[in-house]
Amino acid sequence: MTPKVTPLMERSFADATNCHGLKRARWRGLWRQAIQDLLIAIVQNLRKLIRHLSQSHPERAGHLSALLSLFLDRPSLLFAS
């Protein structure tokens, strides 16, 4: 009997492949590929979080979307000390 998790996982990998470039490596080296894979997973999880918040707490989802767009526009803010 096939577990019910399989279609969810297939959909997640298809999304990563079609929307986020999972099939192609941006940089050479295994550790750099691992970084790319983690970044793709982070983006997917953030999209799920925003979608969930927009259904349950729309005002919080707006704040989170604004914060994320700020970091996407200026990624150096993430690493500022």
C-alpha cells in the first residue's frame, strides 16, 4: 500500500523543479549545491507559511510579506551585524 505522503512530496519536488531551478546547479561543488537546495526549501516553506497566515491571520501575512520583500530587495540586511 502506497503512503499518502507520496503525492505531496512529488508536488513539492515538481514545484522546486519548475519554479526554482532544482534541476540545474548554479555553482560547482557539492557544498554549494547543498546551499542551493536549502535555499529552495526555505523559499518553499516561506510560501507555505504566508499562504497559511493569509487564511488564518491576514494582517500578519501582510506584515510577513512586506518584511520578506524588504529582505529580497536588500539581502545584505540578513547578514548585517
